[in-house]
Amino acid sequence: MKNAILISLGSCLAASMLPAQTPTASSESSKPSDIYQDGWIDRNKNGVKDPYENPELPIDERIADLLEQMTMDEKTAQMGTIYGYKRVLMDVRPTEKWKNEVWKDGIGNIDEHANGVRGVMEMTGHEEHAELLNEIQRWFIEETRLGVPVDFTNEGIRGVCHSWASNFPTQLGIGATWDKELVRRIGEITGKEGKALGYSNIYSPILDVVRDPRWGRTIECYGEEPYLVGELGKQQALGLQSQGVASTVKHFATYSSPSGGRDSKARTDTQIPYRDMHEILMHPFEKVIKEAKPKGAMSSYNTYDGIPVTGSPYFLTDLLRGEYGFNGYVVSDSGAVSRLHEQHKTADSFETAIVQAVNAGLNVRTNFKPTKDFVIPLRKVIAEGRISEETINSRVADVLRVKFELGLFDEPFVDAKAAPSIVHQPSHEATTLEAARKAMVLLKNDGILPLDPEKVGTVLVTGPGADDVKPMLSRYGPGSSNVITPLAGIKTYLGDKAKVLHTEGAYYHDKRFPTSDIMPEPPNAEDQAKIDKAVEMAEQSDVVIVFLGDNDDTVGESRSRTDLDLPGYQNLLVQELVKTGKPVVAVLMPGRAISINWIQEKVPGILVSWHGGEKAGQAVAETLFGANNPGGKLPITFPKTVGQIPLAVPHRNGAWGTQGKSHDPNGWGTSRVLDPLYMFGYGLSYTTFEYKDLKIEPAEPTEDDEITITCNVTNTGDRDGDSVVQLYIKDVVGSVTPFAQVLRGFERIPLKAGESKEVSFKLQPKRDLKMLDIDKKWIVEPGVFEVMISEAYGKDGVKQKGSFTLR
């Protein structure tokens, strides 16, 4: 791929290899007011339509012309990021001082500028922000020699990261919807709102596959199963890029399996073998890059097999560009380059770290530090010959290509006045509610749900999540939003039909957390008083709804844990409430899989709402009282105890085997708790479904045939509801131990009471049945494959079963 890029640039490379010279102004130079011509922009202000300024020419010709005109200072400027207002950039808008900064020669991108992160609210109004980014774009066009536009980047995994944008559930909650069409719309909305605000590149989706739920960033991922992550990530990327913004996938690569689930300064030492690394962790990246063609990829902090990814030619060039066909630009996660020197110790200095990263395939460096801290030493190591100009031309060409493809050279400005009517428009707001509803997963129902609003009488709403806005906000999504909490949602839904009481009952964690995870102690007087008040109010109530889970102290980036039980005194609160004899419903609002063994055993109704975004409370209320039938499925396995980890799907045959049922002198014995608390893909409904008429055609396909699998699903209950039909495949015998089963299709199907629909899946053997053989070569092995139509992972979830023989 690298060679192909260089060839496409043609003879300009020979010229660009010459020493950089000080540019001279054209005798026919234009004033800024004169450069905007009909259909093109005179970016170098010479009065001539240069090839790079000509929208009619192929992009490769435009890149070649521009590279030939660029000095080395201008090229290296394209490899830097400016972090936005109050992070690094201290000016909201351009000032005279900008002429003394390295970006006087241009810049690759500006990240998170004036987006409302950390409560910095200057210029976050939707129209004023779009005008602001237009103003900055105009500065780069008019005040730099060649007028190369800037790429405005921002986060967007649960809605674009800007104040008052549409606020969706966490990516883990979106994973629980198992709804590809919904995720496509979420991507479209995020892209549309981002573009309206002036952003051109959204850092989304996260394609990390969770293998250890102790990991703090579990909340930011679609789940643990690579096919689910890949399919939803593909829809997010397609949705984003359909709106004219770039999708930058992250974190490439092998980021989500750190030793012990650790995070923060321990972002290293991925614990997964080579074969599983490719077949599990890399599966979503391969799928999304090949099928959605995102324009960006973010290189990760971690090492794999001792090699830092951000300094790895294998990951950033051979795999990403060579095997997967990526044709965009790679931006480093913040600080990933400096970690090569400061943490991983593969570089003896920051300059050497730059050499390693750029030669490996990095295009743009990002960090919460001044841009000059990277660009100036980059220029130094180039001058020393440690990075060739040929390499720089290739890296810069990638950045320029994305900017050309986004139309930034031809239509660099957005319609600022339109932004208020686009961002958080009514149809977008309705989709945030739909997502919150579809994310609901019903784990247990002993007949208590749905509650009858005409009969509940007095309701106690308690628990730390009952009336807390903060977990619904995120620096990876909108940082400010009109959030409906569960308490507000229940009060609104019930109106005057019932009396609603509220008390916190317990906080998310105690003051000794996280030490209390390993050394529990009875609650102090303050914590006990909270529990006692909740018990007192429960005794006055007809039903108790307790909201439990995580907040920003217990889950998120750099918030890994050593335990999976509910922190603090949340479990004790539930136990005391159950003792009152009043009916109790537990609503879980976690950011990871949690172990709730006592609650599963003793509480009659359990619902998971995750961190459901701006409409979380409305969706919870509708679900509890029957207006919304929960149809979500777990995107992650819930262990019974942290001691069972690793416990994620897919897994190899025998990995979840038992230890027998009696103590045996040859090593069998009953010394271990087995099986998950809830399987991946599990979730109940207020209705029931029947699956039948499984058909597989052809019965004996070759690897070149498309395999069609169909079945009928019927809603056999008396309520409308959604069935999530899951297709699993099992390779019966392989040259390498096969996975016990792998997900290879899913559809969320809405069905009215009594309605039937046919569901169809298409398998392509070279894509869906390939494996790494004993020599670590990708092959498709002939043999028998079992087909399972299921409601959840594992034998208990199977509803229809068949097979085909691959010839």
C-alpha cells in the first residue's frame, strides 16, 4: 500500500526531495478577499488555479501538486494536532500570536475545540460554535502560505461530544440493543450534528472487544463478542461517514485485554495469544475497515508481545494498510508516542520515539501538550536523516487525502445559521428515547413486572442511581444535556395515579472504596442512617424500586476495579429492603458486567438500563410499568464472581468445562463455582417467542458458495415485543481447537402479538468461516458445521439446530 501511494504521487516526489527553500510571494499574489473564486479557492494566493485547487482533477493529482509545493515545515505541520480551548489552545479564536506558532505553516487537525468538555462553556452555542470553526478555517486558508484546511476532530461514541447535542446511551448500552438499523441512525445523527457544528472528523466507533469486565473502559465498548462489535461498529462508521464527516475507529490495536483488566498507567501487556488476538480482538477492525472504509484510525497506548503498537510497522502498516486496505490517516491516542520513551522504554528519548512511530506508520501525533513539542523535534530527526522525506511525503499524503475526500479544500465552511435547527432536532431526540428503550435488558421476572400503575399505590424510588444526572453525561458524548432521571421519569409516568417517595438509601461507594472491596466493614453512622431511612420509607410503601450501579468514580477510563460486586453498601441496602417483605424491583445501571448473586436469588424483578442517556428515566418508567416491552440482550457475560475471569465468549472447546460432581482422587472435584450468572446474549421479555422451520441451503456448499439460513419466529404471547434472533456456528472438528460456538448473525425483529416473520442470514465462507490454521495462515477448512438459532449463548439458549457440510 505504501508503494502504491508513492507511485500515485508521480514525479512530484523527486522535486519534493530537494532541500526546503524559503517560499517567495507571487508577483500576482491575491488579497484574502480575492481568493474565493467561482467554484475554487486560490489557496496559495497566486492568482492561478493550481492543480491542487482544481476540484475537477483526481485527488491523487491534487495531492501530488500540493506536496511538490510544500516545504518541510509545511509538511511536518500537517502531522501535528492542536488540542482545543483550555486543554492546550488558550485562545478561543485566532490571534496575532498564532503567526508565531508552528501552525503558521498549517496544521493536521484541531481536537475538541470549545466543545464544552469539563464545563468550559465559551462559544458552545450551536450557531456561534459553527461560526467559530468557520473563522478558524478561514484563518488557515487566508493566513498560511498554501491555505491547507484544518480537520476539526471530536469525540462521539454516544452522540457528538458537544454541549446539548443528542445524548445516547453508553456504547455498552447501545450494544445491548442488538439493533443494527438503530446504530446506523445513531451514527447518522452524530455525524449530522457534528458536521453542523463545524466538526469534520469524529473519533468513533470504539471497536475494542472487552475480555475482562474489570477494565474501566468496558462502558465505552459494544461488548465482548467480536462479531457483535464488528457489525454495530460497521453501522456506526457508515452512518457517520454518510454525513460527510470522517469516522476514526479506535483503539487500534489489541487495547482491550490488558493484564488484570488494568488501565491508566498500566496500558500495556495485552494478555491474549496471537491466534485469538487476530480472530477475536482484530475481527471488528478488519470488518469495519474493509466494509465501511473509515477515514481514520487511532493508534493505541499498549504493547502486544512486547512491541508498542504505536511503534509497530506490523500493526500500523503491514496489517492496517497492507492486509486491511486502510487508506486514511492514523492519529495517535493522546500521549501514545511519548509512552514509547516514558513507559515502554523502547526509545531512549522522545526524539527516538518520534522516529519509531512515524517510521511505523503514524501520520498525526496527538497529546495534551503544545504542538511545537512534537513538530520541532520531528523536523530535527528528519534533518538528521532518521526519517526519510519519502516517508514524510507518504504520511502527509494520507492526511491530505482525507481532507480532500471530506471536501475541505473545496467547501470548507458550514452553514452556521442552520446548526440550531439540526442539533438535537425532534427526530434526533426521539431516537435517543428509542435507544434507551431498546437498551433495556430484563434479567429476572417472577411475575412482578410489569407493574400496574393503577395498583401500585405508594412507590419508593431509592438507590444511588435514582436521581443522578451525572452518569448520563460523558466526555466521550455530550457533556451537558437535559437528562430525565429515573425518579423524574417515574413521577411523570405515574402522575396522580400513585404516590412516589424518594431517598438515596446508599451512595455508589463508601469512603473507604476501593479498599472496602477487599476489606469490607459495617457501615458507619452516616451510611447506616441512609439505609435506615430507606427501610423506614419502604415500610410505608407498596412496592420498592431500587436503582443500583456505577458512576464516574467506579467505571470509565482509568477506573478499573479489582471486584465485580456492587461497590459500597448497595448490596446491603437491597438486603435490608427485601427484609421488609415489600415487593422489590432492582434496576441496574452499570458500566460493566456485575456480580449480583444475592439479588438474583432474592429479588423477584431485575432490569438493566445501563447509563441510558438523556431519556434514561422515561425509558425506565415505561419499561417498569409495561408501556415498553424490554427486548435488549446482554452484550457481555455476567460472571458469578471476579474469580471466574476470564469468562467471555467466544471461547475454545472445553474452556468452560466442569470439574465433576464429586471429589475424585484423580483430580476431579467440587472446588469451584462454575457457569456464568447470565450468559452473553441473554435477556427476557414480557412476551414469548417460538422458533421453527430452520432451513440451510445449500446443504453441502463450497467455500465459494453463499449459504442461506432461514427460520420462522413467532410472538406466541399477548404483548407486542422484539425478538433478537441469534445465529451461532460451531466447527465440529478443526486442525486447531475450534471455538465452542461463534456468533455469525443476529437480527432484532419487532413482532406484534401472534405475528410470525421469516428471518434470513447469509454466510460467506471465506469471510465467516475462516480461521488461522496450525501455521497461522488464514484458511477455510472443509467439514461439518453446526448451525444454532438461539436466544442466548450456550446450549440452553438454542431453539433450532441444524448443520451443513463444507466441501
